[in-house]
Amino acid sequence: MAGIIYKGQLIELVAESLECSKTEAATAVSAVLDNIGEALRENDRVTLRGFGTFEVRETPARKVRAIAGANAGEIIELPAGHRVAFVASKTLTESARNGRA
């Protein structure tokens, strides 16, 4: 399997793995993703052993050079904010590396 796996395809894979209907798999996948999103909105860290960790990180205000639009080439200030970060576990990283070797 190479390329991009979209949510619908993930639901099909889960349905096959669990030998359940696509509707049940869709409910399960949506529940997991919704709960991860809710945890991140509450600034919680979500750690899935053997997979990785999701967390919200603060980003400082910074100046960058605009590369497109009316301000292209000018220095603009980006405000401080938050971003979602994912750090893959050692197990997942090694698995991905071995799969491509």
C-alpha cells in the first residue's frame, strides 16, 4: 500500500480488520478522532503507546518574509499562537524505516 489513505479508506481497513460493517467502523474511527481533537482543545497530551504523541505547542510571535500575495517579498509579523504537534514513537519510526528499506 503506497500513497495517501483517506478517512473513507481507513474506515474500510478498520471494517475489514474488525470484521464489522463500515457503519460500525466509521463510528469507531470518528469516536477516536473526535476524542483526540477534544483532548487537544483542552490542552491535554494524547499518547498512544507504540504509535506516538499528539500535543498542542505554543508558537511565539515572529517575523517572516511573505512569499505570495500582495505582500510578497515584504517582512510581515505572525502573531503568537498554537499548533498541533505529533511525535512518532520509536516503534512506529522503526517500523516505517524498515518498511521502506
